[in-house]
Amino acid sequence: ALPAQMGKVSVPLLMTLLSTLGAGLLWRAVEKLNVPQAWLIIPLYVFQPFFFGTSRVALTEPLAATLICAGFYFLVHRKWVLYALMGGLLPLARLELSLLLILWLIPLAKEKQWKAILVMAAPIVAWNLVGGILTGDFNYVFHQTFGLDKGINRYGQTTFLHYFERYWYVTGP
């Protein structure tokens, strides 16, 4: 992971910085919408139980959450190109969040921001192009993600009750 190249201590610092940035952007967006006690976003966001578990390692959850918060901030401020760019970067952080892009498109289409929609596609196109140049496979994103046979993963090696057993860890008291 890129943060690890700067040393082990940089990982929790960068993850904490990203999450704090996400909390700040979300607070500002909610504040602009005149929601009472908008400042509560910060402690509710930063002090959630799962945050401390993911901030110790270079997982992509804090990055994805920050991109979603930044996207919401730019949506509220009607900065369409930046909003679209945050959506476009989301699949690079967590590929399964690509499904959210359908919801991301609704405000862009409603406001007829067609150029911003092209911006939203740019990160995934760039990822595919660079992958194609490096590997010679110009269908790189599909072949290395959805089209890749991953076999058994750690989620497939647990019992059905595992998800319920971990519920308290994720949600906290």
C-alpha cells in the first residue's frame, strides 16, 4: 500500500487524517443544509467503533468513506466536476461501491451536467488504460477484478453465524 512506503507509522496517521477530513467535509455539508447540531457529525463519525479497527492498517474503508463524504460536500456546494471526480475515484478505493455510481449519476443527469459525467468515467478509464499498457490487456479492469476467478476467500471460510457474531464489534454498544 502506498502509505506503507512512507513507513509503518504513516499508515495510522494517514488513515486518521483521511477520516478526519471526511468528517470535516460531511460536517460542513450538513451545516450548509441547516441541520441542527451538525457538529455532532464529527464525534459520531470519528469515534465509531469500526473506525479504530480500520485506522491501524492500510484498509480502503476510510478512503472510500472520505470519498463519499467529499462527494456529498461537493454535491451540496454544487461543484459538479469535483462531485463527479469523487464518484469516479470510488471504484478505485472499493470496487464493490461501483453500484453507488447509479445514485451518483442522478443529480448529474438532473442538472444536465454531461461533461461531469465524462469526468466521473475518467479514473476507471485511466486505470484500464494504464493496466493495458503495463500488461497488454486492454480489458484489464474486467479481467483483474470482476472477471478474475478468485477461488475461496476468507469470507467463504466462515460459518453463517460469523456475521452475527461480529455484529457487536462493528456496531459497538
